[in-house]
Amino acid sequence: MLLINRFFCLLIGYAFGCIQSAFIVGKLVGKIDIRDYGSGNAGFTNTSRVLGAKAGIVVFIIDFFKLVLSYTVCSVLFDGGGSFVNGALLLPGIYGGIGTVLGHNFPFYMGFRGGKGIACTLALMLCVDLKLALITYAIGFAVFIAKKYISLSSLTMAVVYPVLMLVSGFDTESTVLMFVLCVLAYIKHKSNIERLIHGNENKFRFGKKTESVKEDD
């Protein structure tokens, strides 16, 4: 895959990522800037805590499928979408997916204050390999059921997936790119990690009013 094509895939993905569903839903449903409430994060969990489950689910669905759409567009435009046996076929979609996560996390028109990219990352996992994604989701769900921490579940899935790619024989570039997303997830969850270490992370529950706690994606 040509370097210029990688760049265009990142750019296309970034454009999709800049569709800030949490910000839009916050304005339409609550007449608020979601970043001024709860954790200040423009993502699924904060929207759920501030505006309730229905609003949060809408945000998750939009964020998930904007990644699927960017992956599909980049795959079609740059002859991607194949299996991991030929890693080059995966690269257009993966680069588009990474661009989407970057656009979601750092939207230029919102002062680069977006979300943490977990819903988008989960979608990219599904696009790259269904089987590995389902295994990863199951592990993440088990962690959530056991501990009730969305952040811990998200961080677990972020690292499990590229490890599964590594042991499954995926090409080097695709695997490295997914590890890069893992590192980005950990960077964006720095405050959550600190609270997990100190034992004062907030467990997840859907809310119907704004909260002042600092939380997760």
C-alpha cells in the first residue's frame, strides 16, 4: 500500500471521526455541551451518566458505525477488505479506522477535545476479524461483570485484541497499528488508570442527571 494512500485513508477516517455524536446528542437532547458536565468527555459513558441510557446508546451506535463506514469506504477506494492472510488488504480499512479514532478523540473544530475512542476501536476490531473481536468482547464483558468498571473493561479489550492478532499470525504492520490504538487508549484513560490504582474509580451506572465525578469514555 502506497504511503500517499495511507495518508488519504487517515484523512478520510479523520473526517468521519469528527462526527461528534455525544456533542450533537447533548445539544439536541439536553441543550448542553456534554463536555461541560460529568467527566467532560464526549463519549458514550459520560453521555449515559449525564443524559441517561437511551442517549448513551445512541452515541455508542453512531460512534461504532461511523468507524464501520470509514473502514468500508477506505477499503472500497483502495482495494482493501480482504483477510489477514494478505495484510495489505486490511491496511486501507485499518488506516481509515485509526483516522476515525483520531478524529473522534481530537476533533479540530472542538478544540481537539473529543472522546476516548473506545466505541470506534471496538468497531475496528470487528471489521478486522470477527472471531477475534467476539473473543475480545467476551473477555471485556466478563471483566465488566466482575468489576463493574467500564474503564477496566475498555483497557482490557484494548490490549487483548492486538495480542490475539500477534499470536494468530497477522501481518506485522496491521498488528503494530492495533497496538498503537491500544497505547492511545491507555493514554486517554490516564486519569482512570490512576483512580483504578488508588481504588477510587467510579463503577458504571446509567444516570438521569448530571454528575461531577470524573469518569470514563
